[in-house]
Amino acid sequence: MSSPACAAQPSYIVLPRQADAPATVFEFLVGHFTQVTAEQWQQRIIDGKVHWQDGQLIELTTPYRPATRVYYYREVSHEKKIPFAEQILYQDEYKIIVVKPHFLPVTPSGHFVNECLVHRLRIATGIETIAPAHRLDRDTAGVMLMTVQPETRHRYHELFAKGRIHKRYHALAKLTPPLLQQYQQGELVLPYSVTVKNRLQKSTPSFLMQIVEGENNSHSEISLVAVKGDIGLFELSPITGKTHQLRMHMLSLGMPLINDRFYPELQPKTEDDFERPLQLMARSLEFTDPMTNQPHFFEVDGLTKSLQSA
């Protein structure tokens, strides 16, 4: 039997402050990560794969310490290779701008421990401190800002938190019958733009989102910029940054993204179909660097060619 794939870089969890805290770190890990068996956690601890932030190993009897970080190395029985390459667009002492391919996770998640963007970049550059400044779904491709120095990382996080970075996406979706009819009859002038605002919250399973009643907490600007047959090319600008926001906002317009495995209905879990990527790409990033005060604009081709071949 082959040994499981082990992450080259550790993940961590902060032990929460709770009145009914377990006596040991081992008990917490078993109770918190229910998808991993007690026997697996026991073996990881025995093998020296669980430790404190300073590198001191955690043992089976190590007492629970609230508000401290526990580092551990994720394992999977089999890790599939993603047959697409990332591309570095720009690099300096503070940051790396990279194009992430479809299907590749940014950080270890699910069945991927080393086959992720961060690990690939650390190998390619020799920089062990690379970390993402923002999120991008595994299914989504496109331009990402990665930070290099832990000491300055918070300055780049602030760009997103304070709305000082502008992102644009491309997406492909089948037009609604009314919209298609308007276009075919010459009644629709491109670009056709709409504003979408609604309230998003977690659904079931918890990795899905749903639109609910209440005060708006999400905002996107969406424009239809080209049409071929019944397929539209959309340019999307997220003003807020909720999970799956663009996918949900396109769904709310009656135009779910092509090859979306989550919406409008969650598809059965299967192997990745590399011939059918989600038609969503982070096309550009525009911002002023908080460390150098230099303006930056990075852009890739987007999905124009995909529309032409549709």
C-alpha cells in the first residue's frame, strides 16, 4: 500500500477559548477535524507532524493552550496532478503577480496538499514566505496578488479590505431568452450593464452560498460586452468580496456560469473534467502599491477566445 501524500508546508489552527475546552491538543484535533480519524491524528503526532509555532513538537498528552497556534501537516491518500501551469507576470521584493490556472487551489485544501499555487511558487522562486493577499476559487482562473514578506503582508490585505484595489473578471453564460431576443431584434445595445446588490449567506453544504432577505451585503457591476449565438461574454466588477459572489449574482440574473458545478444545482462529486473549466476568469488587477506608491495595472486576455470558439 502506498503511503499518503503529505503537505510540504504546514497548515495551522488557533485553539479557541472555550469553557468546555478539552484537556489535550490531541483531544481537540480529534473532535474538531471529524473527517480525520483518531488513529490518523495519533500517528501524525507520533511521527512529529504536529507542533507549536516555535517548532516544539506536540505529544499525545500535551495540554490544551487557548489562543495559540497548532501547526499540522495535511495528508491525502492520493493527490492528482493539475495539468496546467501558472504564469508569473511580475515580481519584486514585496509581491508577485501570477496567473492561476483553472482547477488549481491557491493553498492546500480538500484532496490537494502540495498541488497548489503557493507550493508551486515557493518551489519556482525559492521563497518560502509566499502567501496570497486574497482568495480565488479553485475553479476560477486568473490574475492574483501574492505577498512575499510577512512583515508587509498586512499592507496588501488592507488594499482589499478598504476597497483600494480594482478587480475585473470575464465570464461566459447562456443568455436568458428575453435578453437573447432583444439582442437578435437589435433592441439591445452593447455594452448592456446592470447593478446587482443582495444579501448572501452560507447555505447547505456550508461551502455553498445563497441569497436571502435582508440588508444588502454584496455588490457587483455586470456588463454584457459580446454575444455569439446564445452565449454572452460578461465583464464583472465585484465591489464587495463575498464567497462565490459573482457566481451567485450571475445566477440571480438567470444566467448561471457555463460549467459551474455548484450553481444552480450542486453536481455529484466526480473527477475534474479538464475539458470543461468554469467559465470565470479574474482578468485584471489595478492598484497603487502601498510600499512603493507605484501604480500597477495587470491584465490577461480573459475569455474572449473562449467565446469565439464556443
